[in-house]
Amino acid sequence: MAAAFDYVIVGAGADGCVLANRLSVDPGTRVCLVDAGPDRNARRAIVRVPLAMVTYMAPALAFLGGPRLMFWFETEPEPGLQGRAMALPRGQGTGGSTNVNGQIFIRGQREDFDHWRDLGNPGWGHDDLLPYFRNLERFEILDEPRSARHIRFGERPLAEQIDPSLHGLDGPPNVAPLRSVNPMAEVFLDAAQRAGHPLNPDFNGARQNGVGLYTFKQSNGERVTAEGAYLDTVRARPNLTVMADTKVTRLLLDGRRVTGVAYRRGGEEGALAAREVILSAGCFVSPHLLMLSGIGNARDLDRHGIAPVHDLPGVGENLQDHLDITLEYRARSTAPYGVSWRALPRNVLHVLDWFARGRGLFASTAGEGGGFVSTDPASDRPDIQLFFCTGRANTQEASGFAGHGFLMHVCQLRPGSIGRLTLRSADPADKPSILYSFFRGDSSMEPLRRGHSPGAADRRPGPVRAASRRRAGSRPRRDKRRRARRLHPREGQHAVPPGRHLLDGPRRRGGGRSRNAARAWHGGTARGRRIAHARHRVRQHRRGDLLPRREGRRPDPDRIHAGTAAAPTRTPIPGENPMTDFNDRTILVTGASGGIGGATVRQLVAANADVIASGRSQEALDVLAQETGCRALVFDLTGENAVRGALEGLDLWGVVNCGGFGGEIATPMDTDIAVFDKVIAINARGALLVTKYASQSMVRLGKGGSIVNVSSQASLVALSGHISYGSSKAALDNITRVSALELGRYNIRVNSVNPTVVMTEMSAFYWGRPDIGGPFLEAMPLRRWATEDEIAAPIVFLLSDGASMISGVSLSIDGGFTCRWSPLTLVEIR
């Protein structure tokens, strides 16, 4: 198929619009920009009006057209957030999230970019990127000093406090000060100064510390989008094609060489051929497309029936995001923006003011003031960002439009949590599975705790305290601390941890050296600010310089690669029990689709383990993965090649051998030997195979570990009819003891648990019979059946550091059944 285009750019957001502009400068370069959403959005009224952003996520206002510009993802239940799933709104259509975001323009901390450079990426330090930052903005305060005449910091006009060497005047997007400042923003600045925070007239200046008013991507009181700034100005170029409402479903490949994209549009399917494909569809869609196309972790692809084209385990990994707590207050006055009868005449005037002068309420996003603050006394580098919003209805989680109040967002700038994105299925219509792993790994909530201190309500400086009536929705906790009302992520991105370079040589992004390779631009390590669009644009300006021109030398067409990095060490959350905190150690649980296995997975995930759940039922494992965030792995316990293939390459610290098969109820005289062989193959041989290959991984890593085999009380005492099952579990107990003897030198502990009956549908057919279950419970001191959680808890304990001196033990979990064993008792239990 002949290439119809030189470049196909998938995704018309902040990155895609810049790339389309830069790459189409050459009239001989054919560029196609593809996006799943609508086109020509910059002139829509709902986009132009800055305040209209509050309507995008309000169902009652859907008739205004906001939902058409939104696309929603959702996380899996987050273990670090007590199992809560979080909504992830993203913009769609030409302009992407610049159509719907808060318009605040923040570059980032100097240290962030210098860190990128120090990781081995020359040309990506702050001073290297400063020319690009200057070239991408028209800084209105310098070009038109009168635009900021109404804003004063101290005794000097704002324009006189801006360093012109750090800003540009000729860039496509206009960066402007607030057209109108709500009195509550001034109250916030006054209060912050009384609390000891210095004023900062320019967060994109020489320093970021302090509090101040944000600058915005606006012009004359209207939103400036990436489409309006970069795309609309070049639409007339004959070599540029824009395909909107077109969903790319996968990449087309010839071997490992990308040759184009397949798409769906208006119920029809088609394909675009290209010399190069650039994925700029965001941190969720870009890796999702790679996986759907056979580029990613080969094991995960195989699980979904996708033939791996290139095994790149890093695709979808290293997902990072900023976590945001929102404190919500109701106000005594109508000074904050809001809807009420008292404010109705003023709000009508605000509408007229926006139409006439581009000023007033509708020229604001409500998020007017803020700051960058360090919560670490030993460092002055900010680790939290503040947003002071002069109204309550400005976020997806705000309580509504009625009434008056204000919000304070506390956002963690370097969260440390590392998550992942994986496939749910091979269907492009199915959204990917997303897990951020907040407060796990090298992630602590301490900056957020310090940023929102328990006594914040009492220590608010006078002006804010006088303006507020009460914190809406807050309730005292048991420790009498006040809790934040909202918690949600901000500006997600995939990030490359230390050890993975941002650039592969002088002209290619890591993971995309093929001449026609798909390239998903992922950020660096999490940056010291929430608003990322300044960074998006500068990297695409620089990327336009790095992309080879048609006449230039082409890179090696057969290489696509990704680096590796060690898993981070988690910082325990204060109050957690370190004896049962697994610090993101990787633990394999076989038989996880069953009751005890599933309960063990849930308890391990709650104890901060990185759990790989294995079993026979893909459907059951997928449900468990969605519930807990564990990873699912299907393989056959009875096949050595299957076990070896599944476990090779896994960096395991622990194993729970919970896979098992009950077999039949039979005596030695009438037992079916084929059933006996199957029971032994699964319960004993299968566990030994897993132990064999898992222990090799544990020895290789040299960090010790723990193995727990799930045996049975049937291995300790003779139970009628259990000739096959009891024999297999007795063999498993011996495997436990010998393994403990052999692996102890490597600091690997091996134990088994020997549980009694857990009454399930499977066990009820036998143990539910009164003539069987009755005498059994009479012989048990506790006289009841066990629960799955009662078996899982000792398993988790034996895995944990709390059992660091326990090895070679068979722990009975049987309500005291075996402590009173006698031949008479057992004879009566038929």
C-alpha cells in the first residue's frame, strides 16, 4: 500500500495540533491529523467562554454541548484509596483537553527539567528548553503592560516585576493575566502573606515558591485552545488534512514496521497509509493503541488473543498522576461567585460585561489564585501546589452551583506512585484498565497531610476565617481531625522512571526508533506542577526540531526498544503495621479464582503487595483484577512447560500455592486411579512445579522470600473417603518441609497451612450432609465451619515479616479439630 501521507498524527490535542503545525511547514510534507472527536471547536461558544468549563461535567447542562467534548475513563478500585474508583475526564476533538481545562499556564520547576537532563538526556535541561518556552507564548503583560494595570503586587505595577528574559512575545498562544479579579482572591493573598508565604508575581519566573495570581491561556477574555493557536492558522495548507470524528482502532504493521493506521468513521472502516505514524493521543489512548496492535507485554497480549508483534513490557507501565484534595467552604457573603437570588442582578451584569468587554465572572475559570509551597522544613523546593477557587462549582466533584463559597485545592506535585494501564479485551471499543496505585510504592500521603493540616480550619488567617461560614461536607474523624471533602487525580501521564531515557540518541524518542514506528510521547518523572500543557507544547516544538526531514538520514527501521528500571521502594504510611506491609513485593497466588485464593489476594493487596493472581478461569480472574487491581495470569499447573513459561521473567518475592482439586470421595478399594493421578498432579506435582521455578526467581533476586502452601487437615488425620485428597496434601506437607530445609540458606521461608472445611457450594455436597457434617462439627471445639478470610489471614501472616523466623511449619487452622483427635472420633466421621 503506497503511503498517502508522510505523517499520520493520531490525536489532535495539545501535542497533535503543535505537530501538525510544525510538520506541515514544508509544502512537500503530507500531514494527516486524526481525532475521534469533533472538529472546529475553538469558536464554539461553550469553548470560548472560560467559565463554561464548569458545565462540561454537569449532566443537567448537557444540552449546552459540553459532553460532546468530553471522554471519560475510570480507574480500577484503588487499594491505596480504600477501594475507590476514580473518574478520569479527558477532552476530545481538535484541541483535546485544551478545550475543557482550567487554562492555567504553568511551565514547571527548573529542577524537574534539570533532572531529565541529568538522567542522560542532553538538551532537556531548563536552560536548554527556555528558548522553546519563550517561542511558544505571547506574554501579554510584557507586550501590553496596561493589561495588568488592575493587578498590583506591593507598590509596583505587575508588569515591572516580570523578567522579560524569561518570556516571549511572538508565540501562537496568548498568555494573559486575569481580566477581572474576584475580591476573594485578594483575601486569599492577604491571608497567605499573614501565614508567612511570600508573594510571587510570576510562577513561570526565576522562582516558583510563593503565592500569587495565575496567568491563563486567554485572549480578550476568551479561551485560547491548541486548535485556535496552532491548527486554525494553518488549515488552508494544501498538504494538511484533518480527519475528525475518526477513531483509530489499531496500527498497521509490516513485520515490526508501522505502515499506517486502521480506523472507524461513521460506521465504516478504512485505513491510512503513512511513512510515519505519531501517537499523540494521550497517556491512555496511545499505549492502548500500541497494545491493540501487538506492541506491548507479550504475555498480556497473548491472554487477550492478540499476536505479539514486538514484546515491549514497558508499554502501559509507569503511569503517574498528581493527586488533589479539595477543601470546600460556604461563604457568609455573595462575594464568591455563585447562583443565588441576591446575586442574580450582578450575574446578569457579568454576562453583559463579558459580551461587551470580555471581563467579569464569565472571563474567569474561578481558579484565580494559588501558590507553590514546600511542606518539608529541610527544603524550599515546593512539593504541593495550591489552587484557590472563588466559587464552588468549578470541578467534577464540586457540590453544585447554588449558593456561594470557595474551594482550596491541595495538589501533590511529586506523588511517587507508579501505576499501569492494561487491556481489558482485544476490542478497541473497550476502554483500558487503569490503576494508579496511589499511596503505594515510593508514595506517601505526608505532603498532602502537611498541605492540609488537621487544624487548618482553626489556623486559617483572619481574612479567610471571617469570610467563611463552615467547611461544607467535612466531618470529624475518630481522631477528631477534619477530613478533606474531595480526592481526585489531576493531569495524568505516563512517566519514565530513572533508568529510562526520554530520548534515544539525538533524534528519537525511546521506544520509537523505527522509521515508521509508532511513538507515544510519555513525560519524564512526575513534574513539580499540575498544569502540563506548557510542557506538552514545548516538547512538541522541540520534537519538531528533532524529527528527521524527508531528505535527512533515517534511523534504523528495525529497532524498537524500551529500557528497564528497578521497582521503587515504598514509604510506609504512618500508622500502618510494618509487620504486614509488603512494600510492593510481588507475590504469586495460584488458585486465585477460588474462594480461599481470592480472599488471599484481597488481603495481600490491602497489605500493599503487588499480587499476580493465577487460576484456570480467565473470567473470574478478570473480575478479581478489576476489584483489587491485581494482575491476572492464566496457566496450567499440571504442565511443566506451562509453569516454566508463565513464571520465567517474573521477579517474585512470595508464592501462595493455593491451586487444588478435590477429586472424589472413595475408599482405597473403589478409588479411580485416574482421579487419584489427577489429584496428585494438581495438588502436589503442580505446587512443586510452581515452587521449583518461583524459587529460582527468588534466588536470582537475592532478596529472600516466603512460600506458603495451602494443604489440609486431611494430611494430618485420616478422613474417611479422602484417600486421594489426603494423600496429595500429605505429599504437599512433605514438599513444604524439604523445601524449607533446602531454601533456608537463601533466606526463603516455606510453610503450609492446614485448614478445615470452608463451606462452599462445592463442599456442601459432602460436608453439608447431616450424617457427615454433624459428627465432624461435634468433634471440633469451635463447632463451626471456617470462612475464607479466616484461612487467608494466617497465609498473609506467614508471608509477612512478622513470621520472619517461622519456616517448615504446618499450621492447623481447624477450630481445634486436630488437638482432640482420637481413633474413635475419626471412625465416627463418615
